Amino acid sequence: MHVDDIILAARTDYLDDLALPYSWSDETLLRHLNFINKEWCRETGILRDFSTSSVCEIPILANKSTYATSPKITQIHNGFLTEANREVKTKTDKWLSENMSGWRTATGSPLYLIPDYNANFLRAVPYPSDDEGYWTGAKTFTALGKTITGLAADAFSDLLEADDKVVISGTTLNGTTAVPVTFTVVTAAAGSFTVSETVAGEAGPAATIIQKVVDTMWLTVSRLPLNDFLISTMDTQSPEIREDYHPCLVFGICREAYSKADSQTFNEREHEKFRGYFEYEKMKAKTETEWLRTGPQNLKPHYGAL
């Protein structure tokens, strides 16, 4: 169903709001739909994603243990390292304290991740050490030739080769602390390397940091919808959730509509009725989703049962 169809269904089937002027404007019902659509996804965990780059892709950097995560994520199920070709399990700091001595300072390829959903970041445990590709100090960035120059002692060529990626921060023009920039290596020598992207000419400050992308972790997550619905595109936008769940969103719209603090629209009895309908549909969808993800494994014969 398109968004305008969902809103029309709410008006026609339950709100009895087809005559102009509407008791609830399109803008109001659309705001309710955006709110309850996120609620549906958050509470059912129905939108599982492992391929949207802006949500799921985390470049693992040398000498870095914490990473910002998308605010769209409601749960991280696991990660997968593409170079190491293995899973990274989600754990709590309590579990790590009980099972892994010295985990807070341990270095190496990540085995576990600790999410913080309120602060939108995760911690990789262990994390790559600085000797896997971490350089700091003043560097010179030359636009002509797209060259980044340090000292021979930096020994870039020991750790960098063509197609490696580095993340640069701490400069004025080529990557700040707030907005680092990723560059792709073309050639590497002891004291310099060239990249394929545009370089802004500057003498980078002593705070310049260059970190090699050691691996890439793809998260498997449950998430919120990627985009809000807009008035201008109501006739073309549809919810990301499965189509047979679309009519259930109407109950959520009506729950919110009847809670509006207005003498013409507030109706506690109708609000409670649609709240009950919506809660039932969310619970049913959550149960069905969990069964579809785990049911086939649970239904297989157990050894000794035959």
C-alpha cells in the first residue's frame, strides 16, 4: 500500500473523516503514521538489514576501538569481518569482564562488539593495535600528484599497498576530527604515499592522524525505517515492512488520532480500543517474525527422538 492509501483507509474505515474540512489534516495523520511506523519496527524487530552501507558498514581502523553507529539501529545481532572472514559476536561488558581478562586494552582482530544504543556507538574487542597502520604528527598534503608526505621513519610502504584505504583526521582541509576523510592508496614509499582522491594542499598540523582500514565489518541489525514519509510523495512511498502488515498501521494512526487534545477529536474509549488492536497486531507480527527466523531450526528432529 502507498502512504496515501493507508491514510485514506484510516479516514474511511475508522475515523469517519471524509468530509471537508477534515477533523485530522493529512499532515497530522502523516505525522502519526511516521511515529507508529517507527514504533512498529522498533518493537517487532521486523526490519533486519545486513547490506545498507550507511547503517551496516563499519571500517575497522588501526588503534581505534570505538565507532559511531547509525541512529536507525535498534539492535545489533552480530558483525562479519570481510578480510578475516568470520563472525563478530555481540556481548556485554559484564560478559567480557567474566570471560576475557584484560579485554579493555586487548589488541588484535575483533572477536566481540559491545553496542551502546543510547549513545549510538559500539566498542570492538579486541581492537587493531597502532603497529597495524597508525601514524600521527605533521604531514604535508600536495594537491599536485595527490601526495601525502611524512618522514622516512613513517615507513608507509611497510604497511600500505595499492588499493588499501586510510582514514585521515586532525587536519584543516583533508579530514577533521569530526569529519574524517577516507583515501585510497595508489603507491607507497617509506616517507610518502599517493592516493586516488583529490588532496587539498596544506601543511597538516601535528594533530594529523592517519589510520589504515585494517578490515571492514558488516553489521546485521534490526533498524528503523530509513526515511520518513513526506506529503509530497505520499502517492509513491510505501512502508518498508511486509505489505500484509500495512493495514495494521491504520490501527496505530487511529490510536494517535483519538488521543489528540481537542474537543472534536479526543475520544478515550476509541483511543484505548485502537491501542489494543495495534498492540495485538504488533505482538502477532513479532511472534511470527521470531518463528520465521528460528522455527526451521527448532522443528528439526532431535537426536534419540526417532
